Amino acid sequence: EPEVTQTPSHQVTQMGQEVILRCVPISNHLYFYWYRQILGQKVEFLVSFYNNEISEKSEIFDDQFSVERPDGSNFTLKIRSTKLEDSAMYFCASSGGTGRSPLHFGNGTRLTVT
Amino acid sequence: DAKTTQPPSMDCAEGRAANLPCNHSTISGNEYVYWYRQIHSQGPQYIIHGLKNNETNEMASLIITEDRKSSTLILPHATLRDTAVYYCIVRKGQGGKLIFGQGTELSVKP
């Protein structure tokens, strides 16, 4: 069964550094998402992306965050200058061609900012 | 998107059916009910979704009341591997993001 893959599984970075989290969505999917989950808290929506542009973003997704689909297969989340509070699990998700197609999630990247 | 209410935790004996309830009394006509689960800190896993008819797949059944104000996810023969947090989410028919609540922490016990 096709799946969403995320790399790396764990990333450690120092405060103030830039980090790029990578995702390969399911190949025929058209909608892409990033979520995060701080340890012990809810899964939180960050951003959705469709047709090469952001379709919706949350208050969390400020100017420090950006997303890109640099080629036909990858979907990336960049954090420009990481803060301690950015430490979390980051999940990528994708969904198919209809609006109500379910989202399928990857297993996440654990980001630790020291 | 309509808000959902779920019990914070439930227990189930291994091999028995697990029935997880969800209230969504403010659901509107074009909103679907989705169920996901999260095992440990893995990514949320899609289980099933429906609009108004009952649905069944290889993982579970979804029973939606006639007035659509509540639903029940049924795992017919729970195993220890079904121990997870289960999320009931209401989502607009035209799609978009999922909003996760706190979910129900299901513990399947031997």
C-alpha cells in the first residue's frame, strides 16, 4: 500500500539554525499538509498546499515557516530560525483528488531544538 | 467545522468489540465524520469516514445516527495492537484540513 514517507526520522538542531523537513507524499495525491505535535499535546494543523500554493495556514505558521514543492515528488517544510518551542513531532500528510479524500499521514520527524 | 465530544478514555477486553462514541450535535449537512487513530507517537492513521449511511471496511464499522448528531466507531474484535488514541473529526464535504481534538484513549487489556 502506498504511504507518505518523511525524512529524517529525528533531527537535532541548535536554536537559531535553519532546518528543512522532507516529505514524499503518495504519488497521485494533490493536497499536501503539515501538522505538528508537541510532546503530550494535540496534533495541530500548520498549513495546507494545493496547486503549488498555500491554501490555508494556521496562526502557528508565521514568517519563520515556509513550504515548497520543489519537484514532482517532494514537499518540504522549512523553519528559518528555530526556537526551543519548535521542538515537536512534525507530520506530513497528503490526500487525493477529491476534497473529501482522507488524509494519509507519514510517521513524522521528531525535531529537537537545543 | 463542527466540534466533537469524546470520552477521554475507555477500556476494552481483548477479543471483544470496542464501541467508541462521538457526539457532533452541531454537524451540518455537508460535513463528514472521519475517524483516525494514533498509536504512541506515530502519525495518525485513517480508519473510516461517512456522511449519513453506516460504513464498514476491513478495520472497523461506523454507525451514524439518523439525525447525524452522534456516531459510534466499532472495532469488532479488539486486539492489544488496537490500543491507541482514537479521534473523531468532522470535516466539510469540500475537504481541507482536519482539526484534531483530544480523542479517546482506548486501552485493550488481555
